Amino acid sequence: MKPQAKDLPDKPVEIVHGYLVIYPDLMDLFEHYTVEWDNQKLRVWKTKVNVEVLDSQHTPLLILPLSMKLNETLQFGDYIAGKSDLGVISINKLS
């Protein structure tokens, strides 16, 4: 089913009910998206092979494969060292 206009998010990276939500299909390659979450300013960008979330000091915070399953929810700690208390990330792919 093709998403209707009202179903599309406003931004490729947004905060929904306290969760960081990323829509890789809406991201342009190598364009940075900035979002404030959990009192941090994050930069999110998409390369040809993954999606990276960077903190304000530009050190890698999270790297996710682009081949995520639809609506798969992951614990942050599964993908990032020393930051497992940050919460949950929801990856949504629009088709």
C-alpha cells in the first residue's frame, strides 16, 4: 500500500513520543539532518551503506545498516558502546 500524503513524516529524522525515529528512504545521501533529543544535539546522515547518528562533537554515536527490517525496534546498546541508557531507536522504512 502506497503511503498517503498525511502518512508521510515532516522530516526524515524526528522525535515521536520521546523516541528518535529515522526514515532512511526520505534522507538524501550525505546530507546532514540535525535534531535535538535527550538534551543532545544530534547530526544524522546517510551514506551509501549505513545511517550514522553523530553527536555535537562529530564523534560516531550510532551506526545502523540501511537494510533494516520494516518497523524494527532496536535497543541503542546493541549498536553503540557506552550509551546503552539512551533508550530505543525506531527505524521506519517507507515503501
